[in-house]
Amino acid sequence: MRLIRGVAGALLWIVSAVLGLVAVILCVTIILLPVGIPLLGYARRLFTLSLKLMLPRAVTRPVETAGKSVRKQGRKTAAEAAKLPKQSRRRARRARKQLRLTA
């Protein structure tokens, strides 16, 4: 899957570069300036999408991946807390609450 995303990102990057070049040429000719400016914006969006396809998910969506790791850590803490005495369970519960507040 990673290879397919990388190839798709590379192809989309090439397409966005060619589209950006065409948009710049259109912007140079004063008559076609109204066509070149929106095309340049579209090329920029395609370039951004191509970079998102090539980068790992943790880089492009850090909030979602951090949320998953925090939930996993909370489950581990809860499982460990069940094994501890009552006073230690209270400390573990506080730690879980602090993890939820930071996420």
C-alpha cells in the first residue's frame, strides 16, 4: 500500500509541476491572466495532495495518530491498575485522567 501511495504521489507531483508551469506561462501573457491565476491555485492544491500521499500518516495527520497512542496507553494503564492495591489504583486513575486531559 505504501508503494502504491508513493507512486501515486510521485505521478501527481509531476502533473502538478507541469500544471504549475502552464499556469505561470499563462500568467505571463497578460490577456490569459484570469485563466492562469486559478490554474496556479489548483496546481498548488495538487502539489500539497501529492506530498500528503508520499509522507507517512503520522506526519500528515498527527492529531489522529497521537489520539490512538494515548488511548492505547490509557488501556495499558487501566489493565495495570487492576492488578495493584487500592491506593495505587487511585494514583493510576489520576494518571489516566491526566492523559485524557492532554489528548
